[in-house]
Amino acid sequence: MFDFQRKNQYDFGIVSANDDRDIEVHRLKVETRQGLYFESLRLVRDVFLIICVFVLFGVFVAQPVVVEGTSMLPELHDGERLLVNKLVYYKIKSVSWGHIERGDIVVFWYPHDPEKSYVKRIIGLPGERVKVTNGVVFINDEPLKESYLDVEHNQTLPSFTEKKVDEHYYFVMGDNRDNSSDSRYWGLVPEKYVYGKAFFRYWKPQNIGFLEHGEYNLPEATTPTDNDVRAEGSE
């Protein structure tokens, strides 16, 4: 009388795979476990890629540095954090991505102890003659106008004999001329010791921004020509 066979029974209120061949039956616990596993792998991959990008960025492009001391007052203060552009000075097959200019604030290894790093401003370029008379810097006998200096930190007004800047070297000075150990005392900085240009201050918050670059109206540095050398030798 009654047909109790399963094939003749119907599910009411339950979605059954027998109702539609397109319906997929999922094992929720297994699927959740597998999904969590694959998402974790993706997260590890993304974190690894981000770390690689930051490492490459720090090695080749920019590097954070901390200012120690007061030799660059009033532009830089003790404890401030800077970003140093390292890419600007890279050279590949004699093609430079940039060049060092007068007024750049650069970070370099101290020539007499390369384990130490200094931050100073570029004053004299290769081929130029630099001297200081009563606190005023002269480049090739032309006075250098330095609007970034503060009278409060430049009161001693010392004088230093003229120094010729050799090729691939630079004459650097701190903005706080009363309290700066720089090229006036220990000499020139080799080009290869300059490892970056400080361009942005990201700490302290009240001073966040790009660093001031000195503006000058001086003729380009000149080097002796062959005729000049022969004329000098003939005298």
C-alpha cells in the first residue's frame, strides 16, 4: 500500500543535491580550514614582498638618519630625523642620476674615521678656491651670500687661509660656524665618502618639511686649461 522507497520521497524545507544537479554540497569545516590556510600563505607572501621592497628602498633609494649635535643650527636640531636621498649620487657607466651642488646638505663618512657619519652643507666645489675672512666665505675671491646663517651662531668671525678644492673632493661647513667641526679644520671630503643628500625632515612634528637649499649667484667652477698650464710653466 505504501511505498517507503527513498527514491519516491521528497525533501521539504531542505536543499538537497538531488533537487538540482548544479547545486554543490560543501563541507564547511574543511573548506574554512583550507581557506584560512591559503589566506595565511598569501599574507606571509605579501609581508615578505613588502619587507623586500623596504630593504631595497633603504639600500638604494632613501635612508633615515638621526641628527646628533648642533653644528647645523638653525637649519637642523639635535635629535631630528631626516630622509637621505641615496639615488641622486649613483653613477652607472659614467651616467649620473644627479650631482652634488653648492648648498646641498649631505651626509658623509668622516674622512679621518669612516665609522662616523657627519652632516654638513656643501660650500666649495671641485676646482674652486675657498677662504674665510672675518667669518665671510669667499669662493674664487667672490663673497658667498648665505641667507640661511643665523647671527646668533656666527659671532666669532674667524679667518682661514685659502684652500684649493681638488677634483672629486668637496669643502663642507656647518651652518653653526661657531660650533662646527668641518673642512676648515680637518680638510676636504672625498666624493666617494658622500653617501646621500638630506632632503626631508620627518621628525620633530613641528619642523616637518623639506630642507632649505642655499641659493647662490656665483660663476661656475673653472679648472685650468692646457693653455693656462703652459703659460704658468713658461713664466
